Amino acid sequence: MSEANWNKQKNQNPLALASMEMLGCLGELGDREALSLRGCALSVHTGFGWEHDAARRILLEAQVRGLRNLALRSSCETIVDFPCSCLYRPFTSKGLRYIGLGAAEVIEAAGAVREGAGSSFFPVDATNPASILQALESAGGSLCILSAGLFPTVTDPELNPLCVAVGQALRTHGGCWLTPDPEAPRAFMEILEALCGDRMMDVLLRSNDMRQWKVQGQFDNSLVIDPRWDRERLQGKALAFLQTHGLEAERIPLEMQALNLLSIPAGQTNEALRETIAALHCCKITAIAAQGHMDHRRAAGLDIISQRKGDLLHLELRGRLDTLSSNDVFESFMEQNSDLRKVEIDCSELDYLSSGGIRVLLKILRFCTVTLLNPNEAVCDVMEKTGLDTLLQIRNGETRYV
């Protein structure tokens, strides 16, 4: 694709612009097409001032280069890049499979850049688990899923199905999900402060960046650590959110050095900036290890997955919970009922709840507490109309009592 066409794409589509900037920041890593576009991509300005633009590019390059290095050391056989940067050669040259996932506009805008042996690209919708899982059906071996810049663009209702898809993919294939996104806003602020020093607040006021964050709703989900609020509380919130999807996270260093980054303006490598970049971290998210035997049975229109974890029974229901399938759900519960105190029911893929389904939930409530995880709007509506919402707990991301 010619530079003129890329210029046309960037002016028409912000998603294409993001993809171009990623290519520009990573051109030095060996992608010829990316290298040819580097000058075009790095000349893009946001209008917020050179310090703001420099901090954004430094963070982007550090994140994606750090993720690349972690992925190459992960021992995973398939690299899943979401949203994709089109930089597949560092992986395919090592014999790894590369799968790029992204919005249809980005995949289309990448054009010829995405052609290469060992690589595949699929347009997906982050809020549609089926589209992601379908794209990963042919993945071989364990997955290392990379995400840089994805979380701040979605809200909790959109993040729920994304975590459902990733959790299911990791349980099926194994591997991990690497993302610096939860700490990206705070890291941006620290890099900007290292560049600007005492002038940081003036730069923020001039760029109006705080207002932009608020308007765009960039921190409106449970996994992004908003630099304006308490870090420890938000980290606890993020861990609780992941646990509702059978996921856990650990914080690991990106292991980047300032001297390795080409996006740092000449003469700007001061001690504060070196320390900030050396301290950058990302989240390594994995599926929670199974505790006890997992049973998977198929009822009429319903998949029932049950797993005992101490005095907790975790049930995952996929499909329709109605009169035809309710007896099977109760049987799955009774088979594990000895010494149970709590039942968690993952409803993220429960499409329908009938009066027969409500009756079986009331029967289970006679024995122990029941928590429903991430029910959709239709299921919540049925529970509210029947009063069931006053008898059990509902959890969406953070625990809340309805």
C-alpha cells in the first residue's frame, strides 16, 4: 500500500491511524513494510503538544516491544495479537504461528502489510465472543495473547464478553494473556512528568488531556487503573473482575530500557525518564487452575459445566435454562451437595431463563447461598419481575447486591 493511500486511510479512519502508528513505532524491528511507513506514521500529531505526543509514542513503543520480548520467551506456540499491529515477522521467523485479530477497518487498511507465511488475520468484534473463538479454532498449541491499547477503549459491559472469550480460549488451548493496559494511564502520566518536570500540569492544561479522558470515558471499566484514584483499591477491583471470569493476574516487568527506544526525542533521556521506563509493568493473565473434577454434561438446549472448589460449587450454564433442562441442573447440584456452602452460577452465556429455571434456582437456595455471575439484561429482567433478585446475589465485575 502506498504512502499516499495510508495518508488517505489515516485521515478517514482513527482505527487505521492507530494501526499505522503501531507500525511506525515498530519499524526498526525488521518489518520492511512497517519500516517504509515509519516516517509517515511518526509524523502524525494529535494537537496536544510535542510533550504529549512524545509521551504517547514512548509508551506505545515500550509496551509493544516489551510485549514482543515477553511473548518470545513465553514458550507458547501461537501468538495472538489483539488488536493486531501486523508485526508478525519477529514471531514467524522463529517458527511461531501468528494470528492477528482486529476491527475489520484495521485489517482492511493493513492491506499487503499482512501477507506472510505462518500468519493469519481475522476481523473480530471484541464484544462478540463467538467471533474471537471462531478465529482461534485453528490455533495450534498454547496461546500468548498480546493486547496493547485495547482495554481503555471498552466499558465493563463490553469487557465482559471479551473476558469470556479469552477465558474460554485459555482453558481450551492453555497459555496466557499479556497486556500493559491496566497501568497504561498511570505510565503515560509518569512518562509525561519525566519529560516535562515541573511544567507537567501546564502541559496537561494546555493539551486538555484530562478533559479528553473524561469525555471519551477511557477509564470506564474495571481493569484500567485510573491515575486519579486509589491504585490499591482499583487493583483489587480488577482482580475481582477477572476472578468472575475464572481468570487471575500477576504483575510482571516489561524489562525495557530507555536507551533501546527510538521514539525518545533527542536529548530527552534524563534519569527520571530512564527510571520510569525501567519500572514499566504489564499484567500476565491466566486461567485459574482447576480445583477438583470438572463435569460437563449436555441437557436439552443447555450445556452444564460443574466444578467443586472446596465448599463452593461453580456452575457454568450455556444456552436455555427452562423446564426441559432444569432437572439436569438440579442433578448436577445434588451430586456435589455434600458440605456445600455456596454456589456460583456463571450466566454470561445463559441466553434464556424460564419459570422452570427459576424453580430450580429456588430449590438450590434451600441448601446454600447462590450467586449469579454476569447475567445478561434479559435474564436480569426475568429475575426482577419474579422477585428472585431479592433472594440471591448478582455479580457483574464487582460484587453488588441487587
